[in-house]
Amino acid sequence: MYIKRNYGFWMTFNWSKKPFLFGFLYSAIVSYAAFYLKLSFTIPWQPISVIGIAVAFYLGFKNNSSYDRTWEARKIWGSIVNNSRSFGAAVVSFVDGDNDKEIKRELIYRHIAWLTALRHQLRLSRPWEHIENRLNGIYSPTVCEDYTTKLKNELSELIVQTELEELESSSNMATQLLRLQSMRLQNLRNCGYFEDFRHMEFHALIRTFYDDQGKSERIKNFPFPRQYASTALWLTLVFCAFVPLGLLDVFSELNLWTGAICSFMSALIIWIFFLMEKIGDYSENPFEGTYNDVPITAISRGIEIDIREMIFDQNIPAPVKGENGFLM
């Protein structure tokens, strides 16, 4: 997530410069071929503008749908924040008995382990995501979640070794961590650390965590329908292919100077349409680890700080800070 007030123009252009450069090259070839070869292959601008309006409406639909996916993901993680704080408060106030401090710490740490596992799982790559653009380049952060190398080390600091070994064979560690948490809460109920009513409150919170996890996985594992995404790309390409031909009709007296202007204007129009398409394309997957993700790493760290402070824990980590204007 970008946290400065605005993206800089050159930052935006660097991210999306290929359509402009290729569009300028294509337009220059068309313009100067018409000038030097004295060819007449112009197309009236009016029908091209109608196509442009249709493409703009379609891109608007795509971008709106992509934004809905990103905003839903943020609402889901907002729910995780609220429910995690409620869980921490319940642990602090409900659990009462011998060694209750150690038990409270165990429950809190296992919940942080669930957040850690879920966060890493959501950052695993999918075939439809922008794997080649995951946080590389001078304008992006230099680090991201690495499920294969960091997860086990992080979990080893939060849960006991026997639980970690049990989880290693699981296809979905986050799901199994909630199962272990639920079983532990039942065990504590049987040992008299809290009564039935409070146990049911705990179970209701576990259910909300499963709900939020499932909603996150739905967005992660079900892509923006590819027929809509693909159609937006091909319609943009078709429209942009006609743009230089239409501008040749506008610049009726073609010479070296007007040919350069025609090429630049064509490239600018092409860039604008492809920029709109690309913004929607990069907003479809809010957990893929690129520029405009929902900052689940920072959110998870904030939750960890809140609930560890509830039990007066030591060595609490600092909040995640933005890097190069991005918060992950």
C-alpha cells in the first residue's frame, strides 16, 4: 500500500511507460509512412471515438470491480483486527486459575502464530498474479513475505515444537492452528479455567476467525474472472491500434512537424487507456505482494503489539514502517 499523499508523475510513468514507448514507435511508423510514401489510409475520427467511449466504459467497470476486491480485502482484515482485540481481552479477563499467566501467553502467542501462517499463505503466488513484478524495482520495497524460508522460523518462536511438527504436514497451517486453539480452549474449560458461557464466547471468536480466513482465501484463490480481464485488454489493444489512423485524419496537412505531434498525441492517448487498464489489473489481487496490496504485514504486526501489551509481555516488536513510501 502506498502511504504518501500522491504517486509522483515519473514514478507513475516509469511503472507504465511501455505502452507509451511502443505507442509512440507504432504511431511514428504510421505517420511517417503516410508522409513519405504518400499513402492515404486514414480513418475518420468519429467511429474511433465511439469505440474509445465503449472501451472507457468497460475499463471503468473493470476498475470498479477490481477496487471492490481490494476494499473487501481491507474490510476483512479490519474485522480480523477487531476480533483479535476482542480475543485478547477475553483471554485476559476470562482465564483464571493456576499458572494463568503462562496460559494467557500461550493462547495469545498461538493466535499470533495463526496470523503469521495466514499472512504467509496469502502471499503465495498464483498463476494469474503478477509474479514477475513482486516488489522489484527502485520504487518498491525490497522485502516481502517468503512462505518457504521464513514461516517455520517465525512459528518456532510462537508455538511449541510438538505443535510445529504436527503442522508441517498440513496443507493449510492457519486452519489447523485454529483447530489446535479450539482444542486447547476445550481442555482449559474441562480443567475449570472458565465456565461454559465464557467457553462459548471463545468459540464464537474462533468461528469469526474461520470466517475471516475463508473470506480472505476466497479472494486469494478465486481470480477476477479472466473473461472480463482479457476482454478489457484486447478491446484496449484494438482501440489503440486505430488511434494513429484516426489522428492522421485530424492532421490533414501532414509534414515532419505535424507527424511528430500526431505520434506524440497518439502515444499519449494509448498510454492513458493502458494506464487505466493496468491500474485495474494490479488491483485485482490484494494479497499478491505488489505495489498496491492490502498491508497485511503491518496490520498483523499492529495486532501483535496490541494483544501482547494486554498481557504485559516483554520485547514487543515495533510497528512496521513504510519503505520507499510503501507499507506491506
